[in-house]
Amino acid sequence: MERFIVKRALASLISLAFLVVAVFFLSRLTGDPTDLYLPLDASLESRAPIPSLAWLRSTVDGSVC
């Protein structure tokens, strides 16, 4: 029984590690979040205030607020 639990725990850790890595890379594929929120033809003036939001800035440059 102990052997079974250890095998299942190890399999779960491997699956969890894969999931964490996959979510990290998929979240980085989107690029700049500003591009997702504004239309493609948005001017530079309309793009300027968007990254100044604290939560968005931390996602763009990877810093922690």
C-alpha cells in the first residue's frame, strides 16, 4: 500500500510540474497585454496610458508591484 501511494504521489508531482510549465509558457505566448485590450489600429497616444496600470505593468515587465 505504501508503494502505491508513493507511486501515485510521484506521478501527481510530475503532472503538476508539467502543468505549471505549460501554463507559464502559454501565458508568455500572448506577448504584450496591451495588444489584447486595444484594437489593432490604436494610436500610440491611446496605447500610452494602458501599461501605466500597476497590474498590467507587472505582467509586461515581470516585476512585482
